[in-house]
Amino acid sequence: MHPLDWKPVMLALGLFGAVIFTSCVVYGLLVPPVLHAAPLLEAVLPGFKWLSFGSFVLGLVETFLYGAYAGLVFVPIYNFALRRFR
């Protein structure tokens, strides 16, 4: 197994977060308000309010940054564990 490079992992997790956020918004627009996760998104994403274009863009940027941050934290931990237990 090879050590991970932080750049592609950060980009991949950031894009994954953005895709999941967009999927949640689309789902929320298609189902009745009782069934979607608008309260959860509003609680987790600072400044996000259901739903305007500006709020959507803010949520998209925030989820991308959350995913990129997860990659930034995960890669050194993974590489450390890989070296330690190889």
C-alpha cells in the first residue's frame, strides 16, 4: 500500500460533500417539507437558511470546505498508521 497524497483526497472529499449537499437540496425540493433535512442543514451549516440562491451557494462552499478539511485531517493519520503498522 502506498501513502496517500493530501491534494487528491482533499479534492475528492470536498466534491463528495458538495454532491451530497446538492442531492439533499434537490431531494428537499421534491418531497413535502416534513420529509426533508432542512432543519439539519440549517443546524450544521452556519448562515444557511432554506432556500435561496445565495444560501445554496454558501451551503455548497461550506460542505466542500468541510470535506476538504476531513481529507486534510485524514491523510496524515492514515499515512502515520500505514508507516506504523506496515
